[in-house]
Amino acid sequence: MPQRLAIVIPTYNERENIRRLLLTLLELLPQARLFVVDDNSPDGTAKAVQEIALERSQVRLIWREQKFGLASAYLDAFARILPDPSIDYIATMDADLSHNPAELLELLRHAAEHDLVVGSRYVPGGAVLNWALWRRFISQFGNTYTRRVIGAPIFDLTAGFVVYTRELLAKILPEVEEREPYAYQTEMKYLSYKAGARIKEVPIIFRERASGKSKLKNRAIFEALFFPWYLRFFKQ
């Protein structure tokens, strides 16, 4: 089980969820370092994180003065983490408890032998709970469509519950751009595949958030339809 681990958690209006998530992660992985990137949430998310950070040195708040978005949050955190040679693995996950912290342990069991471990909803044993039928269809269709366009043998290209090695991130990040969340997640996995990464998909149970509002935007869906073709022809 990797011990030299950083976990990146972007937040925006997640006060109702973030305290529970951080305390659970600290219990499961007491040696991990938790980087919470908050885009000036008006609900006081940053304050909730800071209260924990004052008591637990493993928690670090990266506060940003405006809403720059999910991809930007990840890239900001990665830029701060990668120069630190004491971190070997970087995990990412949602703040809304849709990713079960306990399942991160299963992803980490495969990290020593793989460069990228994906918590996948769409391999045998994976599932999505409490999503409307239309949203489940869009997600499954989008992943199948994208996989066939770009040729990467990954069933959950838009997954946000992943573990990277530090070496893989350092290799692919110079090519990554800030995009809508689905396009960003797809590009990260496509670039990993093109870089020859050893990739493992581990089934997870994705649960729709218990509180707060989803941040899915129509623009993200529109971009996801055309972005795979950009990857295919311009990201060789």
C-alpha cells in the first residue's frame, strides 16, 4: 500500500460534505497528505477545511479568489505537488462523497504495479447509483463513443477517481490544457495511454451526491462530443 501519497480534492460549495470526507480519509490513510483546492466557495467550504488543517498538518488548503474550474484546480495542485520528491503517488477524487473513500484503498493496492489506476464505473463490478436514466445514458454513451474515436482501451475515460504515479504526471502534464471536466479527464487518460502507461481499471460504486448541487454544465456535454476528434487528429 503506497504511503507517500497526496490526494487532491477540488471544492466549490461543499461545506456539507468536505469535513466528513477529510476526517474519513485521515482515518483510512493517516500518512496521506490532503490538498483541498477551493475556488472561494460562498458557503464557507474553505473555513471548514482550515479548521481541520489547524489540527491536522496533513491537510492543506489551496484557496483561490474566484471560480477557475475543476481542471484548473487539479493543475494548480499538481504544480505544487510534483516538485516534492517525498510524494510518489497522486490521487484525485470528488468532494461530494460520490467517491467512496474506502474504495481508494483498493485503487492503491494496484498502484505499485501500474502508472494509472482508474476507479471505473463501467467495468464488471462497477455501477452508478441514484442517477437519472438520461444522465446514465449520456455518460455510458459518451464513454463508449470516445473510446472508439480515440482508440484508448479504457472504459471510464471521464472518471475522476484515479491514482497516478508522480513520474507519469510529470511526463504528461506539459501537454495538458485547461478544459471542461469531461474533456480534461479524457485528455489525461488518453495522454497516459499514448505515453505507454501501465493502466488498470478497478470497479467502483459511484453514488450521486447526498447533498449539494451537481455542477454538470451543458457546455461540458457539447465539448465532450467534439473533443475526442481533436485528440485523435491533433494529439498524436
